[in-house]
Amino acid sequence: MAPNGPTTFDPNKVTVVYVLGGPGAGKGTQCTKLSKDLDFCHLSAGDLLRAEQNRDGSQFGELIRTCIREGSIVPKEVTSKLLENAMAAEIQSRSGHEWPDGKGRFLIDGFPRKMDQAFLFDEQVCPASLVIHFTTTEDVMLERLLERGKTSGREDDNIDSIRKRFRTYYEQTMPVIEHYSNLGKLVEIDSTKSIDTVYQETSAIIRKLLS
């Protein structure tokens, strides 16, 4: 869906790549590597929400905490505004040297997870140039998440929350994948392979986007 009016960021200057995939598909791992090599800022929607829920005085803290515990999706306005604020801060901090003239490159990890989030962000903040979807099996994702849960300290890295997150992903995020596929913006990558192999495939796609 095309924006109805001007977005917060000019899509001719700001490149947004959505990075989607089920819980444990490897989104964060790949984004960390890509941001270092290709001058992107990696914004994790989940990390921003977790930071906000723990911020003193946050009006959204309890709402976010409940959503994370239940494996449900935080209201679109909350996540979109946190991302918008983080993007503006990053563009400001890098202006004049790395990203002149209001330019910027963002990998947005784990967002949008619902159609209403996709429409809101694309229409009001900045439309995505590309959507990367990491695919793998539920067994692989479960194994990775349980292993991560041993050290992550994340309250949603437990078997009950993981199962809820899988259900939410299939019910609400797969329509988002189909939407961007229909727009010709989707690239799917099998993330069952080794981290380095997945990175080679992903970085080649993004380099092509930037060329």
C-alpha cells in the first residue's frame, strides 16, 4: 500500500530492510553481522520493547510485560513509535560523517509482525525497500531458543512462551510475509544452514539492493 502522504523519513534517503522469521530463526545473529559490514543500524523491535518495559516511568511498561509473557503482539502504535524514535536518534548521531544529509540504513529485526503494523509504519514512518524472511523448521527454532534460554535471561525463552510465540507467528506474521511477496519486496533465505552460509546469501542480496 502506498503512503497517503509524506512519511517521517524520506525513502529516497533512508533505506529500511525488514528482517522477519520465526523465533530462533537467526534474525538477530545475521543483523549483527550485516550492520558491522554494511554500515546499517540494527534495530531489534523486541530489544526496544524490553528496554521500554524496564524504563522508569514508562507508561507502556506493564502492557509490554504482559504481551511478552503471553507471547502476544504489542499494539502497533507503541512499537512503531519506539522504532521511529530510535531511527531519528541514530540519524542524528551519525549525521555529518557516516550518514550525511539525513541519510540512513536500518535493519529492523522482528517487525512488522502484523498487517496493521506493516501498514502503519510504511504509511507514516518509512516504507521498506526490502523484506528478508529467514525460514527454518520449528524443531530447529525450538532447539536454538532453549539453548539461548540457558544464558539469555529472557523471560520468554521457556517452552510455554515459545509455543505461544510460534502460534502467534504463524497466525499473524505469515500474512505479512504474503503481503510483501505480492509487492515483490520479499526474499526468503533458508536459515537452517550455517551462520556463515546464511550470511553470504543475505549480504549478497543487500549489496545488490544498495548498488
